[in-house]
Amino acid sequence: MGEINASVVLENPGDRDHFRRGYGQESDVRRSTVDAIVDTGAVMLVLLQNVVERLGLEQRGTVMVTYADERQDERPIAGPVTVWIGNRSLNTDCIVGPPLSEPLIGQVVLETLDLIADCANRTLEPRFPDYPLLKLK
């Protein structure tokens, strides 16, 4: 099985809201495009510190994480951040990754945007083309 990579557009939703209310220019909205690894074993979005700083995201607490090698660490949570993959978006928090880590797309993003990771073909596709279909019980 191969790694799935996806281009992700990230945006500061506070900046976007400020612009929608008629303040500033659209060019004032802090945004960044990153290549991220789809990690079906990760729960949350993971972004690097420099991306978090570039977007002006606020630290909102900390969380304990377990890495693939079973090490545990306390990491900051930052947000909110708007995540765009293709034509789908959500607002969420992110884990601030350690130095030299890679951006990761976890299950929160995949489930909310209703995206399917096809590891055999190394693709990330929407389950339904027009909009996410979320389950309720």
C-alpha cells in the first residue's frame, strides 16, 4: 500500500469573517496551501508550527498524543482553521506537530468531508460527488 497525499488549502476563518463584514481586503485573509499525508490512523488534523503561526491560529489548549511507535507526548491544539480539500470545507482545530513532522489529515477531516481513502490506488475521493453525506441515528 502506498501513501496518499492531498493538497489542502488552509485559511484563518476569523480573517475571512472580518473580510465578509466589509473590513480589509481579501488579500488580508491569511491562507496557506500544504501537501499533507492522509493518515487513517490519526484522529485530528496535524499542522506544523510555522503554518499555525503563518495563519495566526491561537493556541486553545493541549492534548496527549500517541505516535505510531507508541511514544506519548503532550502537544498544543490551535485553531480554528478552515480546511479545504477540493470543493469541501470544514472549520476545526489542529494539533501542532513537532519539528520536522509532516502535516496529517486525520479521521475528523475525512469523516466530516465524507472522503474515502483508497490506499490501493493512492487516492482521496468523495463518497458522493455533490456534497458530504453524514450519518445520523
